[in-house]
Amino acid sequence: MLAGKYSTLGAMPTERTFAMIKPDGVRRGLTAEILRRIELKGYRTVGLKLYQIPRETAESHYGEHSAKPFFGELVDFITSGPVVAIALEGENAIAGWRSMMGATNPANAAPGTIRGDFATSVGENVTHGSDSPESAQRELALFFAEGELLK
Ligand code: ADP
């Protein structure tokens, strides 16, 4: 009786999100540490691959920044080596993964977050995470074919 009651308390929507270990994270050997944090947190990995992003895909992924002065640098960087593309599933996974990553600028990222612990530069900040259900859907479709994701 009580168990049934408690099981609905604080229930959050199950979401899928797109997470990425950027080329600096892969080059620096942080892949295992970041996957470890994801597993310890309890998110399910429903898609995972080492991936060299084609330039066109990178430009589409960061399309909202196309007018920014750092856009060219951002696309050069994200295509500078393989990334680890990850599809995550879990309760509140979109905001939860962003909270594990920490603030975009590592100078503002709290200790204990991935960027707070491992990054010093806003340009090379180790990880990416979708910021809304719409961008999660768009980015998952951009990086994974349907057959690459677990049902
Ligand atoms: P987030 O990755 O936290 O969602 P944004 O969507 O604002 O952050 O930016 C996308 C990426 O663009 C950032 O992760 C960072 O690598 C890069 N970026 C953002 N702002 C700057 C900047 N001022 N100079 C250089 N790179 C930046």
C-alpha cells in the first residue's frame, strides 16, 4: 500500500537526451571517467559510438550559433578528432545530465561537475548535452540512425 504511494512521489518524466564527449575529452583520456559517472548516476545508455563528426553535421548541430564570432572555431574544434556520441535515458535525463556537466564556462562550473573538475576553457569544455526535449530529439536524430538506438 505504502510502497505504491511512495513509488509515485516525486516521479519525473522518463526522457532521452543526447550527450557527447567532445574531442578534448577523448584526447585527454576522460571517456572512461565520464561513462563511469553516467553509470553511477543510473542513466541507461541506449546508444553509444565513437564518431568523427562530418563538418556538415557539426554546422547543423551548432546551427543556433552560426552568427556568433566563435562559430568557425567551434566547428573546427568539434571536428578535430573523434567524439563519443551517447544516447541517455532516465528520469529527468535532459536537465540531469546538464547538471552533471556544469556551467558552459568552466570558470563558473561547480566542483563535482564534469566541467568544474576537468575543464578550464569555454571552447574546450569536455562534454555536450541537449538543453530541451526539442533539441534532444533533433540531436539524437542527427547523430544516430534509428537502428543504432535501443528500443
Ligand atoms: P552548452 O554547451 O553549455 O549548451 P552553448 O549552447 O551556449 O553551451 O554553447 C555551445 C558550445 O559553444 C559551448 O559548449 C562551448 O564549447 C562553445 N562556446 C559557447 N560560448 C563560447 C564562447 N564565448 N567562446 C568560445 N566558445 C564558446
